[in-house]
Amino acid sequence: MSQERALTAFAGFMVLLSVLLTLWVHPNFVWFTVFVGANLFQQSFTGFCPATLFFKHVCGLKSERELGLIK
């Protein structure tokens, strides 16, 4: 799995988790959803996401370019 795919899966999981927490635990968990969305928005412009650093350094995942999936 590449860093990009892991990031997409992680973001989707976090959005779903935050919605469930908002519905079942407390309405203020909606701010968690806002945070995830804002992080995805800024990442689309800057290319920087802290989760990618985690996937690279801790999990040892490689980018699609490093895997040869992008030329």
C-alpha cells in the first residue's frame, strides 16, 4: 500500500469515526470532522499532511512515485 492510498483510507476512516462520535457520544465531536476536513483542504494546496509523515517514518510505507506507480 502506498502513502497516498493509506492517507485516503485514514482520512475516510477518521471522517466516519467523527460522524459516529457526533451521533452517539456528543454533538461537539462535529469539530473533529471540521478539523479533518480542514486538514484535507490545506493538504490539497500545500502537499503536507502530518499523517503522511507517520505512514512514511513509522509504518515504512513508500509513495506511489517511490513504488514506480507514477512516472
